[in-house]
Amino acid sequence: MTDTAKADVADGTKVKLVLEGPQRPWPNDPPYGANPTDAFFPPELKAFTRQWYGKHLAAMCEPSLWRIPSPHSTILRFLWLRTFHNPIAIRIESTATTARVVATRLDGAGGYEPGRVDARRERDLGQSEWEALRHALQEGNLEAPVPEQFGTDGARWVLEIRTKDTYELIDRWTPSANGPAAAFRRFCELLLDLAGRDLIRDDVY
């Protein structure tokens, strides 16, 4: 089952997590804030996940989206952690008049150590590109419930959506192109297309 958690942070931002499986704390979980990577994600996400995802974002010098104070734009970030392949993050920031994509690839592996920045690129999106992305975001059914899935390998597909009043995180394990998370996968692949598929170099899974 998909586990959906909601919480509020101090500045009034609504936090929503759409996860595969419940976020039960482990017996020896450190307190929130004990690790610097905790700054990337809210405390409702379990410590192991915060630290795993956060160390890759830190290596990319990415900002914390959930702690950005009430941005006046929509910010999207897709973090793609394939067990044996290079970690990739694609961030899109929009304003009333522009939208920009920033893509970063590390030379490590998503299931192991992050490594260092291997490639970084950024460009402005055209109006038609941003409109297509915004439409897909609004109509994509990205939160469709999926059966609980776990595996020793595969990939984590992590999408963050930050607006002025909300922070949402959707986390999927190896979503199938034909399964219940197909719309979510298509949306993330759209972000890959905007960044440039040559950034991938390896398998999509």
C-alpha cells in the first residue's frame, strides 16, 4: 500500500509524503537533525532514507527544497538513484516569466557512495516545454496508489514538488512503464528528456 503522511512545518508549509510502505522508525534511529543530510527532508521520512537520499543531494550541491522559505515559484526535482549506475538529479525552477532546468550527474552509484560531480548542465526552457510539463504535472495522476514493493537492487525514483505553500515528495521503487505508477514514471522521464537523454549513459530502470 502507498503510505501518505501529512504534516505542517513552522512557516505554515503543508508537507505531504507519498511513499511505498509505512515509514516506521528503526529501533536505533538517530534523532532528527543528528545528521547534516537531515536538512534535505522532513522528519516524517525515516532516518535511513533521509541520509541515503540526502548524501547524494549534498554531493551535488543541491539546495533543500522543503526548507526553502515560501518560494514564489514552482520547483520540481527528480532524484534518480539506480543501484549500480550514476546518480542523477534534475531540478526545474519556474517564475512568472521563465523556467530553467538544472541537471547534475555524479560519478558514483545510487546504491553506494555518491562520488563527485561528473556533469552539470543548465538551460532555459521554452514556453511550450514548460506548458507541457505543467500540464503533465496537473493531469498526471502522479499519486496513484501502488502495491508495496521492495528489492535489493533496482532504482529509487524520488520526485519533490515545492510551491509557495506546499512541499510534496513522491518516492517509488523501480516503477514499471505499464504498472500503476506508469504515469509517475512518464512524468519523470519527461524531466529526463528536458535535461537530455545523453546524460543517462546507462539503462533506464
